[in-house]
Amino acid sequence: TTTSSSRISPPAAADRPPAASRLWHPFSSLGGTRASELTLVEGKGARVRDKDGNWYLDATAALWYANVGHGQAPIADAIAEQARRLAAYSTFGDMSNPAAAALAEQLADLAPSADPMVFFTSGGSDAVDTAVKMVRRFWTLRGEIDRSVIISRGLSYHGMHGHGTSLAGIAANNAGYGMAPDPEFVRVPHDDAGALRRVIDELGPSRVAAFFVEPIIGAGGVYPPPPGYLTEVAQICRSAGVLLVADEVVTGFGRTGDWFASASYGIEPDLLLFAKGVTSGYVPLGGVIADRGVWEVFADATAGAFRHGYTYSGHAVACAAALANLRLLVEQDLLARAAVLAEELAVRLPRLAELPGVREVRCAGLLGAIALDTVRDPALPERVVRQARAAGVLTRVINGDSVQLSPAFVLTDEQLGQLVDRLAEAITAADSVRTG
Ligand code: PLP
């Protein structure tokens, strides 16, 4: 018989290849990644070190989140202090904790709308699905139960929960998961405000609950909004009574030089979704900032409970980490630094468009993408990422053809130069393998 102690002894080497771990990596093919794992053990600023002692420039701030950079002691201290005092307790019903209350207050001050309320989640996908339910509940409470259709943009990414997967416009993420096309989720081309107007007209405004928008498309390939696009869609939503939901999971907390991209582009969304940069990823946290026009309906004496929330909504350690992170962004003047880096990126990155194998480059704020010619060479993006890794730069492929750039705001001028130069070299080397 198998005893519990024999179950925890290390498996015999013959059970599996020795180099492979039991870690099932997200967004990977299990067959392809187990032998090539890169194990990271330490980070400082815009650099990370692997278990063999090699340092890399982190071109992406991990998954777009390490805004203040790695290894910031004040955040680690805040986490430890809160964990020793009281790591977490429920915020369901009327329960609260000082960190969650203080963070909600600060986010309300930073938000691009007056007098909002803040609903905490464990991450960005949670925030998206919370927002879908909040929007539909809002219209139910308002007695407009037919307003259930949610519109989103092509190329958009809204996390991987059920509603978010249906919402998002990256086809490869939906195919083969039993997600039948849902007529309640409608997509419009990412750059065409007129298409939004037409869809709302066709469906009838009394059917449309909300329009979800990433101010800058992130995982879909870093597509900045066309000039005037965001103010136009905001106006279309206002005039049709459709709620505007800004998914700022990537763009929040300084990426555009402002606290939120909504402010940079002059829109005031009814709901604003955040995650990632709120803690710079030191601890998972996300949430929804709801404008007064939305939350007032929920505050009505007849509204009843919003029967939605997560075990870790308002988690004290996560909120303490966020408070320390926001303090660092202010004390180290990192929003201004992100704006300077964004300008520098906009000067340096376009030069890469001249390289063989590069189709175009795109940037907005401190976000960039190098789109490669995958028609000629479908494997080029992965080869570029491998080549960059060997040259000491960590990046990844987004939406099949583009290489991501979203460094921490603590990147030095010298590091920015190295980053762009090494990526250029990696592209040239990876492209020559095919042609040479
Ligand atoms: N929304 C956007 C715009 C994102 O980029 C992401 C993640 O990359 C999410 C939502 C989902 O966030 P999470 O992975 O924290 O669930």
C-alpha cells in the first residue's frame, strides 16, 4: 500500500526527465516548455537574475506589472509588517481593515472620476468578470433588464475568466475551449469608433449594457488608440446611455505618465479596472473603481446585496503592499520618469523598423511592440525572444507576431539604450538564421 510518507519521497529519475519540474506553466505548451525552464531567483530594479547567476534586463517588467522595479525594500517591509499584525480577514458584509480602507481612499483620489467607490479583487481577470456582473446588475436594478449586451474591441485582452474570455478579441484564446460564440458579447474593430455607433444603432441602445475598452491595447500587440478615438467612443456611449468600462490593468499606475491612461486621453469611464501596477506585482491585487453614477444605484435602500466578491477581496497584505507601492511611485517621482522613458522609447524604437524581418513598431506611453514579418517567417518572433534571452534581455511574444516592451520605470538611460540595441542585434541574428 502507498503510505503518505512514500508519496512525498522524490520520484525515481526514470519517472520523468530529470530537468523537468512539475510546474504546469500558464500560456505554454506542456510538451515544449518543461525542458527549457528559466528559473529566476532575484531582482533588482529593471534586472533579474537566474539560478545560474546570469543577470537579464527585464524588458517587460514581468507581465507588464513591475512598475517600480524589482527588489524594492519598502514594499517588502510593508508586506512583512502587515502579515505579522494581521495578514487578512474577510471584507464581506460590513467587515473592514485599515489597509483596504486607506487604499480605497487613495485610489478614489487618484481616479479620473469624482467620488467613486472601490471594489477589490485578487487580480485583473477577477476585475473584468466583476465589472461584467456589476454592469448587468446595474441595469437590472435600473429596471432595464434587456440591457445585457457587452461590446468590446477586436485585439482586446480582458483576462481569462469566463466573461473575460468571451469579451476579448484575440481569437486564438477562444478557439477550442467550448466557448460557443455568445450573442451577448459583440466585438467591433479596435480602431473604428463609427463601428461602435453602428452596432449600438443596430442592436438598439436599450439592448447595450456597456462598452469595454483597453485605452491602449496591450496583450493584443500594443496598439495606441487612433487620435480622438477614445473621446469619440466616450461620447457615443454617453449619448446612448451605454456604460463605459476602461480596462486599465496594463495602463494604470504610471504607464502613460499619468496615474491612469483615461486621464491621459481625456475620458472619464463609469468603471475603471485595475490590477498589476497597483502593487507592482509584489502581491496579487485587482479591483474596480466605480463612478458615483454607478454605485449610487447599488446604494439605494431597495437594491439589496451585490452578491459577488472573492475570499481575498480587500486582503490586508495586498492592500498594504499597494499603499507602499503608491508611496514609492510618488516619492521616487516615477510617473515623471515613465513619461521621460516613454519619450525616449518613441525616439529609439522606430529605428528598429528599418531592420530586415521587422514589419512595424508601435509605442504609446512606456509600452512598445516590435511587429515581425511572420508571413515570410512564422518562427521569427520566438527565435528573436530566444536570441534576446541569450544576449541578456528577457521579453516575450504577444499576439503571435510582436515582441513586447514595457520596462520598469526605474530603468536607467543606459539600460534603455542597451535594451533597444540588444533587441536590434537579436532581430538581426534571428533573421539571418533563416536567410543564411
Ligand atoms: N485585463 C487586461 C487588459 C490585461 O492585460 C490582463 C492581464 O494581462 C487582465 C485583464 C487579466 O489580469 P490577470 O492576469 O491579473 O487576471
